[in-house]
Amino acid sequence: MKRRPLIAGNWKMHLDSVKARQLAQDLIPAAAARAGNCDVMIAPSPTLLPVVSEEVKDSVIILGAQNVCWATQGAFTGETSPAMLLELGCRMAIIGHSERRHIFAEDDRLINKRLSGALEHGLIPILCLGETLESRQQDQTFKVLEGQLRSALINISIKNPAKLIIAYEPVWAIGTGQTATTEQAQEVHVFLRQLIGDIFDKTIASGIRILYGGSVKPETMAALMSREDIDGVLVGGAALDAESFSKIINYS
Ligand code: 13P
């Protein structure tokens, strides 16, 4: 199955409303130029969503959130509900990012609840998975990833592969300047796709988009995207600069 690439920018806890508005505006032409063959998503921090939403509402850019709660509303201090995100025009939500897992101790059970809540409310989750350097050095990569994927998908059913996105983000490659080699990424993506086939079925596995994230730069894009099972990227640092993210969007 031909999968439509997704180029996603995770803005993390950066920018202010003036800079966010400007960056969103600057990305519109690049995204429009690629609208025929790939999707572009940006995920600003929650306080920046209203201004960015306003900026991109008539463009092809998809708005995403960096996390999401499962409940519609209630006593969940510090959280944002799917309904709140949908009201602002978000269509996707990053879930289980390694910074959530490692700095904020979000565990598999919580990630599973977030994922299930997002799906129930019609937000497309971008489920992030990734092994630490230690796990890789101890040859535990596939075991760790399998554990993360299986627990995130407990009691989840998917009928349409477009409703869920996976992002493989090796922890050792995030913000380090050390991109995984295309062989390392491809090998993991194939493994994850097989596992998805096992958990759901072959149609879901062949249609689901699996992104790579971790020090993606304009220079590393073409090689990554040339690999059969890499269906796009989730970019941190390089997504904060209009010129570099536009180059990433314009990869050939
Ligand atoms: P960097 O591109 O800065 O390594 O960040 C990757 C990431 O965490 C995207 O979610």
C-alpha cells in the first residue's frame, strides 16, 4: 500500500506567540507546495495553539498537540482534553513522547489511556516509542519496543490505518545530533510493522504510517525517506527554524 508521508514538527516548550505565528506563516508556502504528495503537521505548546490555529486554518498545515488527556472534562489539573484540542482545530496529538516518559514518568498504562481517549474523540494519536542507549547497547531494542507498543495498544481496536500513527524515536538520537542510520531506522520500522500486523491485521500494518524522529535535519531527510518503511519524520530542533523545516518538507 502506498502511504502518504507525514512531515511533523514538534515545537516542544519553545517560542512565544509572536514567533509562533511567524513560524507558522513562514511554513505555509512549503506545505502548500507539497500538498499533492505529503502531509505537514506542527505541534506547538498548548498556550500557542490559538494563535497558530488562527494562522494555519485556511492552509494545508495540520495542527497537532503535544499531549492529550483521555477525559472530556473534569478534575485533571494541568491536562488538556481532546474536546479542548478539537475546538482549537487540532487533528493529531503526540502521545508517549520520550520526554513525557522520562522527565514526567508517564508509564505505559497512562499512555494507553491517553491513546484510547484520543481515538475515542477522533484525534489521531502519534504514538512515540524508543529505546534508550543502554537498552540498545544491551541488545534490548526490540524487546523494549515490543513492550511499549503492545502495552500502548491494549484494548485498542483500529479499523482504518489512517487513524493511528507510530513514531520511532530512539532516545539516544533525540536532541543529540546523532541520527539513527537509515539501516537502524528501517530495521526497527519493519519490526514495528510486523508487530502491528500481529496485533491488528495485515491491512492495518501495511497502511499505518511509521515516522522516524531523532535529530532529523534537511541533510538527512532524503536518505531516511528513501527507505521503504519510513513514512515520514517527527522533527524537534530543526522544526523551529522556518528555513530548515521548509527544506525538510521539500525533501526529494
Ligand atoms: P530533535 O529533532 O531535536 O532530535 O527532536 C526529536 C523529537 O523529540 C521530536 O519529537
